[in-house]
Amino acid sequence: MHRCVFIIFSLVLLCLQNTSANQLVAVEGGRGDDTNGVTTNKCLDKERDALLQFKANLHDPDGSLSTWRPEDDDCCAWKGVWCDSQTGHHVTDLYLSDAGLVGEISHSLVNLTYLNVLDLRYNSFHGTIPTCIGSLTELTDLRLSHNSFHGTIPTFIGSLTELTLLELSDNSFYGTIPPEFGNLTNLEGLYLGDVGRCRVENLDWLSPLSHLVHLEMDGTSLAKANQWVNVISSLRKLLSLSLDGCELSQVMYPYSSSFLNSSSSIEYLYLRNNNLTSSMYRWLFPLTSNKLCRLDLSGNMLDGIPKYLGNLSSLYSLDFNNNSDVVNFPSFLYNLSGCTSLTLRSLYAERSQFTGSFSDIIQKFSSLRYLYLSDNHINGTISEKLWELSSLDHICLSQNHLSGAISENIGNSMASIINLSKNPLQGVPSTDHMSNLSYVKQLDLSSCKLGPHFPRWIQKLEKLIHLDISNTSISDTAPPEIWNMQLSYLNISSNNISGEAPDLSSRDFAITIDLSSNSFNGPIPHLPLRLVLLNLSRNKFSGGISFICQIVGGFLKFLDLSHNSLTGQIPDCLWHFKELKVLNLGHNSLSGRLPPSIGCLIQLEVLYLYKNSFSGQLPLSLKNCTKLNFLDLGANRFSGNVPAWIGENLSGLYALILRSNNFFGTIPLQVCQLPNLQILDFSRNNLHGSIPSCLSNLTRMAQEGFLPPPNVHPYTAPSYPHPYISYSSLKMYNVTETEYDAQEEYVDHAMIEWQGDEREFTRNLGLLKTIDLSSNNLTGHIPYELTDLHELLALNLSKNALIGEIPQQVGQMKNLLALDLSRNSLSGGIPSTMSQMTLLCYLDVSSNNFSGRIPSSTQLQSFQHSSYDGNAGLCGPPLSRKCPGDEESLVGKSEGDGKDRDEDWGWLCIGGGTGFVTGFWIACGALLLNHRGRRAFFNFYDSFRDWVYVTVVVFIAKLQRIAHM
């Protein structure tokens, strides 16, 4: 080859190589990556400084912006930052979702003029959306949802005409949705769900958004948006529409008839929580077509569904939960039994007032896979056709009125989850039929009657991993085979199963074991290492509890060994349980000091040690359990001073119960630093000194109304619950083939002295607000500041050495139900303001030095005289002792007055009787002759009767739900 040709050819190859290298860098996104240690790209200083200023405005507890350092020149290499070399290495995308950032958006972003994507979702940005956002005219994606932005939604967003995606959901805006959004003609996704207290006057601005595919406006009021159906129908590319809680029932003119025959493109339609009645089906029709795949009508007031919904050939999911009007279930199925019956895979209709029987029409729904009908009023027997549905995988019919024997045809089912709990079903099908349930992985027959013998056919279910046969009237021993099954969830509680439990340590697959409320005896066996929930309460187990040291997996969240005959000490190995939230060892015979390792329970929310023989001082390490909100150490032998660190470190406590111990010293002022405290019980100790006036700082006892009960502790455990646990529905669980994760709840309970008796409070404990300092050696006056606790329900200061008078302001405590000041040295009169305490149902001021007249009121005179005994100076009803001057008021009555009264009374009876008869027949005659009037009257009567009934029940419930009666 000629030398010149060779040189030219070599130069061409070199150029091609350099060109290819440059193209490769561009393809890799211009991220500023190093090639052989040499930086190929570098962001502009102006944009780098803008990002650093953006960071300077923020709090970054998770270190998400740790790579954003001033000494690093190339911001294109920073986390969440994307650049494009084709634009000269400008920053084009900013992805910072779920980064834990807190603060306001810096105006420095105005310098990112080439920005296409700004994603700040799932953070804690606050303040208003800055005006600089309106200058970013190249934006195609603006995602600001799930933050804390407030103010009005800025109109300048409407100038970002290149936007294809706008997300503002889950913030705290108010005002109207800007009609300027109609300028965003390129939008494909508009997410305005739960943006705050926003409204829309009309939806005409949506019409130009012809490319819109997804529209979410949950929580935005459309009450004034007339003919909104027309606007939605004009969006020919719309696939998903969500209008949850948009006050659609208040729209006067939702559509015009010209759109009744319009064809809709919507595939996913969500109209939950709008108080809609069945009249809505007139305007729903133009929004439905054979393209509709999922329809959610939950949380409305519908009395059924129209037949046209049963003819939708693509509908595979229908949500009809929480409808408040009565629905006939056979009619509901009949109207769905057209084309829809061939495609419907999921029917969720829990808590929907369904009545009637379980119709055989169910056999038409051949594609049905998920059937959830729990908590309705369906009665009769379960249709045999149900078990013939070959695709049915999840069945939940719990809490209905289905009765009769459990059908043997259940063995034909292919379902992997069967829940028939809390129905009056009874009996057990033959083993041959049940053994056909080869696909069953989850079986819930709780509260059905399976006993008295243990259903041994269960051991034939080889794929079963979840078993709940609690409260099924079994009175038997558990067969050995049941312990060998590969169960991750076992609940056989609330029966009468006896015998000893075998060694379970090799069952590593077990996550939940609930044997509570049975008759198991003997020592507690060795247990699996990976347990999350263990409930052995209310049995006859004996021996020590050193076995807990073998549960070293670190997963345990719930441990309840209460109400057994356990002895010995708590072993000092609690450092294994850093995930433990509930520890209940109450009602046993455990003794000794609490181990120092109890301070390792850093996630602990509930510590219940009531009625044991624990002794000594509380370990200082307990102050590390800062998440405690329920602490019951009552009925033990603890001693020493009440620790000040309880008030300093355990600020989340709502219940502090130290009753029936040997604590001495004064009540520490730090207790006043517990703002959530609503149960304070230091009774039956050896405390002395005065009652701290700062107890008025316990704001939870002064806040009006009942706050959400704090005595519910959620924790994650497999599958769905045991008797302690409340749950909404299986549909809410994240169900997989191997494990069923549910959010479960443990409800606190405590022994409280109430109206002179010791009672156990359980589910209503969170409603109780009480202070009990009785049976101590407290001295001094009753602090008048206590009367600021206006929402206190019970106050017991009895059996102390208190002196002085009852504070005059005590009448401000109008919600007080029980007041016990007996056996002190109090003096003076009963304050007249106590006549205002109309809810008071228990009062004891006996054995004091009170004097004077008992104030007149319906409540104070209704108590037995024993409530006032032991006060020599008290007089007036209900005591037989009259007050000075009472005799004189009875003198001076003339006989003539008596005769006049008798004559007047006679004429009153005659006139009243005549008037009653006349009025009665006039009213009855009008009702008999006037059909419309009769109907209106009885409608009024029914409404008035219901109002009276509800009012009375609510009032009585306010009194009675405080304690088990």
C-alpha cells in the first residue's frame, strides 16, 4: 500500500474512534462519569450553585443530599441529578422523591432553565409553591404530591404549557382549582387528590385537555360543578377517573340529556364516599361502556345496581363496600348476571347492608376469584353452587347470619383462602370431602361450631399455612399431627383444649401461635426462633419463663403469658427483643426484681405486670423504653420513690398505674409533664405530702371530647387476627402466596377501682380519664387547680389525711361521673356548685367533718344517705336530719286552702279528661280519613322516635361504656 494512502487511512480511523467515544458519552446521559480517570462532562457553575443553595434551605436527616458537596465541581454526578450533554450539560431532571427532605423550595431553581422533570414527592416541603416554578417553562413533569404545601394553588402553573404530568395530591391547599389549568393542553396525567380544602366552580377548563388519560380529584368539592358529566364525557382518551369524596350528591345538574348516548373511554372509575343514592345511575350510564374494567361505588347510599352494569363485557372488579342503604342480595346478583357474570373476577361488598339469602345465581359468575361479603345480613344456608366455582380463590363470608351445617360440597372448592368465621354454622363434613381441599392455604372457621371434638380432617390439608379455628366449641386434646403441620399461623384460642404442648423449637416456619383461653397445662415448651406473635394467656401453664431466652430471632413483637401459674423471675436476656411492642405477664406468680435488660426493649409500647410478686425499685434502664404509652405495675411489691424519670423520659404515657405497691415518698412533680396522661393511679401505696397543683397540666384530662383511643397498638403479624385483634377486611391485606401480612392491634386492659369496686376495663379503656390517689398518707388541701380538668370522669382522693374545704370551682367538672372524698378530714360545706354536676352517678363524702345543708339538685338527693354518713354537721335530704328552719316552713297552712285545692283538682281532672277524649278522637279521625296526613304523621313519629332513642342511647352509653356493667 502506498505510504500516503496508509497515513490518510490511519487518520480517518482515528477520527472515527474519537467520534464514537463522544457519542458513547452522550448516550450514557451526560452524567459526568469518569472514563479512565478523566472527567468527560461538567455541569455549569450557575446551575451547580443553584443546587447548593437549594440544599442549604433544607433539613436532610437521611443524608439524601450527602453527595451534593461544594468541593465537587460536577453536579451531574450528584444523587438525583440528571444532565444532558446535548444541551451543553445542563441539568434537565431532578429526582428527589421520598428523600426525607424538610423545608421550603429555594428560588434558586429559577436558574435551572432547562429543567424537564422536577420530582419532589413524598417529602416534607412546606410553605407556598414559589413563583420561580412558573419560570421553568421547559418542565414536562411537575411532581409535588405528598408534601405539606399550603396556600392557594398558584395560577402560574397554567403557564407551563409543556407539562404532560402534574401531581399536587396530598397537600394542604385551599381555594379553587385554577381554571388556568385549561392551558395545559399537553397534559396526560392530572393528580389533584386530597390537595386540601379545595373546590371547583365548574369543570369547563378540562375540555381543552384532549390528551388527558388519568384524572384524580379526590376530596375536591364539585358541589357547584353542574354538567360535569358532560365535560368528562368529552375527554375521549380518559382511561382513569377518581372522584372520591367530591360531594357529587350535592350537584344539582350533573349532566344534560344530550350526552346520554355518549361513548366513554373510561376503564377505571372510582366514585367512593359521595353519599350518592340510586338516582345517580342516570348520569353514571354515559360514563360506562364495555371498556370499563373496574368500578368502585363504595361508601355511598345505594339500594342496588341497575341491570346495565350487568351487561358490561369487560368489568372484572366491582367495589360496593360500606353502602348504608339496604340491598337485597339475590336481586343484586341477578342484575349483575348478564355479560358481567362471565368477566367479573372480584366482588368486594363488605358492610353493605345486604339482606336475603345466598342465591344460586352465584353459579353464573364463572370467573369469580375474590368474593368478600363479610359483615352483612345475608341469611339462610350457603348455596351449594358456590363451591362449584373453579376459579374462586378467596372467600370471605364472615359475620353474616349464615346457618346450618358446613356443607360437604366445600370439598369441591379450589379456593386457597376460606373465611366463614362468626356465622352460626355448625357440624363437620366428612373427611373424604374435606380432604379434597387441596388448594386451601388459609382456613378461617372461627366462631363456627365445630366441637366438641377436634376436627382431625384438618391434618389432611397438606398446603395449609394459616389455620384459625378459635371459639369453635372444641373440648378435646389437640392431636399430635396438628403440631407437625407447616403452619405459619395457628390460632386455636377460646376453646377448651387441654393437655401439654409439645416441643415446637424445630418449627422455624411458625410466625404466629395463639393458644390463649384454653386449658393447656404443664411447662411452656420450647418455641420457634422466628416467632412474631405468641399468646399463651388464660391457660394453666406452670413453671418458669426462661424459655424466652431461646427466642433469639429478634422478630417477636407480641408476648402475652398472662393469667397462668408461672413462677420464678424474668430472665435477664431481654436484649433479644428489640422489636417487642407488647409484653403482658400479668396475673401470675412471678417474683424478684425487674432485670436491667428490660431497658433494651426500645420499641415497647405496653408493659403489663399486674398482680405478681415483683419487688425492689424500678430499674433505671426502664427509662430507655421511651415509646411506652401504657405502664401497669399494679398489685406487686415494688418499693422506693416513684421515679422522677417517668415524667421526664416516658412522655408518651397515657396510662400510669402503680396501685397496690409499697412506693413511698412524695408524688414527683415530673408526673405533671405527661401531657397524654389520662389514667393516673397511685392508690394503695405509702405516699405522703401534698397533691401537686401542677396536675392541672395533664392536658389530656382537660381537652373537650374523647380523643381517638390511644389504647390500640398496631403491629405487623402474619395473617389476620386472634380475639384481641380488630381488623377491617382481608382485602386490605397484602396477600401473597406464602405469607399474609396484616396490621393487627392489641387492646389494653386494666383493673381500675370504679364506684367503690375493682373492675376490669378493656376496649373502653381509652375513653377513661381518671385520677386515683386513694389509700395513701397525703396531706394538705385539695388543689383548686384540679377543677381545671374539665373532662375528668373519676376522681378518688379517699382514705388520706386531706384537710380544708372542697374547692368551690368543683362544679366546673361537669363531666365527672364518680367522686370519692371519703375518710379524710375535710370540712366546710358541700359547695353549691356541685348541683351543676348533672352526670354524677357516684358520690362518697362520708367520714369527714362537713357541715351545713346538702345543696338541692336531682343528683345530690338521689344518693343513699351512706354517701354522707359520718358528717355530724350535714343536714337536709337525703339525710333524715333536718336543717334549722325546715319545721317553720310547714306551719301556717289553713284547712280552707286544702279544701280549695281538692275542689280545683277535681275540676282539673274533669276538664282534662274531657279535653283528652275530644282531642284524641279529632286527631284519630283526621288520621283515619286522610291517607297523606296519616302517612306524614307516622313518618314524623318514626323519625321523632328514632331521634329520642338515639339521644337516650348516646347519653346512657356515655355513662355505661366507661366500665363493664
